[in-house]
Amino acid sequence: MEQRLSLVTLGVADLDRSIAFYRALGWEPHSSSVSGEVAFYQAGGMVLGLWSRAALAVDSGVSDNGGWGGITLAHNVRTSGEVDHLLAEAEAAGARVRRPPAATEWGGYSGIFVDPDGHPWEIAVNPGWTIDDAGRTLLR
């Protein structure tokens, strides 16, 4: 198996609401999305999907207890100003900021928002990583 991640699918309660939320952040669904059932977003070299949480649980063979799934998504940026800006933009779009932006103990700067379905997103600057011109986050 190659060391790469191809797709992350988020289970959502209301697809239209989630599309509107991510659209407010500047994300546009790919034209291959099946209207009313799923939305796909090109996210660098991988794909983010939005799909019914109930259907995703059945498809994955798991029980949905409604709690946090043990995963936090992250979007790395180049400056602390970008962290501040993106957290404010997410909050204006309907997200709940769970950790305001601040310096971290590991030398970075980050904050966390939670989307309308409870998926946490960390917005961070990591001084040990590089973001290249194509937007790829690279370990140094």
C-alpha cells in the first residue's frame, strides 16, 4: 500500500447546510458530485467528501453513537495572521470556535473551529513544516 491518503469523508446531518457552510469558506464542490447525495471537493492531492452520516455509518459497518469520532482535521497556513483570519471566517460562516488562536507549546500558532456537524478543524502554523507553492504541506 502506498503511503498516501486519497479521501476523507465527513458524515453530515444536512448535506445542503454543509455545502453552504463550506461554500462560505470558499470551497466549491466538484462537478462530479451527485446532487442531493454527496459532495466532493478537490483538496490538493486528495478529496474531501460530504455524505449522510447515517449512510456513511452503514457503509462503513460501524454503529454511530453520535459522539466525536477521534479525528481532527487540520489546515496548515503560512502565517499566524492567516490563522486568525480563517478562524474568524469560519465563525462568520456558522462554525463554533472551540480553541481561540494562540501560540502553542510546540512553537506554532493554532486554533480550532467545529463545523455544523461537529467535525473539528485545526487551523495552524507549524514552524517545522513547509507549505510549497502548490499548497502541499511537507515535513522537513
